Amino acid sequence: MSVVGHQPPPFFKRGPAPLARLAFFVILSLALLVLDLKYRYLELARQGLAVVLYPLQRTAYTPVDLYEQLGDYFSSLADVQRENVQLKRKELESANWLLRQQHLELENQRLRELLDMKARQSVPGTLAEILYTARDPFSRRVIVDKGSQHDIAAGQAVVDEAGVLGQVTRVYPLQSEVTLVTDKNQAVPVKIVRNGLRTVLFGASGGQLELRFLAANADVQPGDLLVTSGLDGVYLPGLPVAKVLRVDRDAAYSFARIVCEPAAGVEKHGQVLILGAREALPPQVAETEARDKPVKGRKARKKE
Amino acid sequence: MAIQPTHSSRRILLPVRQWFILFSLAAALFLNLIPLGDTFGVPDWVALVLAFWSVREPLRLGMGTAFIAGLLMDVASGSVMGQHPLAYLLLTFAAGGLSRRILWFPLVQQALHILPLLLATQVVMVVTRLVGGADFPGWGYFLGSFSGALLWFPLTFILLLPQYQPHEKDENRPI
């Protein structure tokens, strides 16, 4: 209850002091940071805001799009013709493989049936186009023009004609965000084609990749091709990821420093293929049961 | 609440309109959304416009506006939620606090005041992300602040244009 005359007149009212307001909002944004970084609770709010921003974003993309179209228009006829000749030659070169692929696949299937192995998975793909690089300079991400409206889901693998490009990490209704394999927090389980050595590939700075935690005497040579091992249940096995660029073996460290170069045109723009979700790997039954019910297991063992 | 271009100027300006502040912020957001790839040296337009209005009109540009602008930037750039709001809030507070001092100076010295504010904004963002486990983007990232400070002169001119209009229009003498 306010008593008349005991309050300042309304034209002096300016709300809380700036420092109090600053403290309130800073605490709010720190809370947002923790919620997003640690618990990933804010994806729904992000989707909502992204829908609001989408028209503005599309409009902002128009000048860049126009510029690119203008460049295409003025690219000379000779360029296109040269590209055409190259593509035709490439097609002829790969025809040998392609024509025999069907035969080989049938043969593979029959042999697998003979050996009673599980059939190889084939997954459908969605063609998408890279629109632009995400503005955030702290991570390596690109935006592609297909989203949840086109049945894209987070976690799908993205490839281009040369190899693995990355993984869909965030899906908006009409766009999705692909984290490239060169991102620092992106890991791809790979194996070396030459000797089948399994390891994990991490992104490194400068658009390169790094094989971490391999012993200094590991059998890795410059020029080795790395393909996905398929152990993660995300990437299909056998997709080319990178080539080993150089191997530094320093006796002072217990691990070798192995720098690799991505196989796909990771830092270029163009068409990509978003592979459909893989079938889930069979759950590791025995291990989880043993961990969940240790008492029962012990009893069973005693009975035996 | 500045009514002159600088405090030492004799020219009296028209009062600013609230919608123009919001419109300029929206335009800055639009400029930020233009995808330019990894080009270094592109200023953060929203930070620049926020700093401008915090210096000119610290009572009209609230922390809530800075917070919402930051949230929109977070979503648009795909960064961690709270990264831009935190940096923009500190920028708004510092620029608002310095506003009475900055406006006594001519434009060159004003830009010299703005440069460390913009750099501090970027440092806050870098520290936030490095704590979150991201990669350091390289020193070229900070070039944006320098180009932003250089843009202080044209920005002042453009954003003050509506306030330079004559007080009363005379049909017989249009100028």
C-alpha cells in the first residue's frame, strides 16, 4: 500500500538500475549457455526462432544467389564445353566399373547367402544443395536446402561424389545444418584400407583431419586411404573419408601425429547426397544384462 | 538523450523515433544474415548498431532489446544459445555507461572509444566458446572489430540523417 506523497512522481520512474538489469540478463544468458551446451534443452526454442527468421534468411541469401547466377551466366561457353568433354571421359572410364558392379553385387549377394551372412544394407539418398557456410566461425558447418519437411533427421550421413562430407546435426523445417568432418568435435570411426586397422578420425584446424591416439609405431603410411568402418551405426562401411598426408613419429610422445586430408570437397559448395538412416545395430545384449543385474548373474553362475 | 551531433556542436537535432531504432537493428540483422562464407574483416553489424544507439540514446535502447537481438543472432548463425546475448549485453552496458564521455569527442576519437568495446565483445564470445570446447578461429576473426570501428563515420552519418531534417518545412523555401 503506497501512501500519497511518499513516492517519487512518475516522470522519475525508470525501472530498475542499469546494473541490476545487466545482472538479471547476464544471469539469464549464462543459464541459456549452460542449458544449451550441457543439456541441449533448447532445440525446440531454436526451431521456433528459426522459423521466424527463415524469410529474412532467404531474402538475405538472394544477393549472393544472384551474384552466383550472374557468374554462371557470364562463364564462357568454352568452360562448359571443356567440362562436358571431361565428364564424358570420366563416364567412359567409370563405365567399366559400373557395368560390372551389378554383376558383382549379385555375385556378392549369392556368396553371402551361401555363407549365411546378413545382407548388406542399401540405403536411399536425398539430393540436396549446400546453400552457404554457417556464420559461426568457431565450428565447421554448412547449411543445406533440405529439412524435416523432406524427411531429413539429425544423425544422417552426408556424402558427395568423392567421399564422406559430414553428418546432419540439426534439422530445421526447410533447412538443415551439416557438421563437416573437419569440425573439431566431429569424430568418424574409420579403418585403413591397406591393413584394416580400426581407429577414429577427428577434425583438426585448417580444414584437415587427425588420427589421434595411435601408438607411435602404428602401421600407418603417408598415402593410406581411410574408409568408414561402419562400427558406429551411422555411416555405411566402406565410404572413403580421407587420405593420410604425413606421419610425424616423435619419440618424445607416445602417440604419432598423423595428419590427413579429407577425400570429399569439404570446403567447396555444390550438390551433396544425404544418406537415409541406417538400420540400428543389434543391441549389445549380454553386456547390458550383466551390468544391470549383477546379482542374478552371480546366482546363475553358482547354480552351474 | 543527445540532442546535438556531438556535445560540443551547436546544431540541434530532431528527437529520434523509436521505430527507427528498431528498424536500423532489423536492417543490421539482415546485413549479418548475408552469407559471405569465411571472409574475415566483415563487421558484426548488430553489435555496431547496438553500440551506436547505446551511445546516442542509452535510455531508449534497453537491455531487453540487446538480449533479443543476441538470441536472434544465435539462431541465425547456429552458435550456442546465449553466446551473442551475453556479449551484446556487456557491450550495451559499457557503451551506455561511456555515452556521456564519448559524445564530447569528434568522430575520430569516438571511433577509438568504440574499437575496444567491439574487441571486448568478440573476446567475450571467443572465451565463451573456448570454455564450451570449440576451436580457436584464428586472429583474423578480430579484424571485424577494426573494420567496424572504421565504419563508425558513415554509420553516424546515415543513422542521424532522419534527425537532420529541418524542424519546420517551408513550402516557399524548400532548403
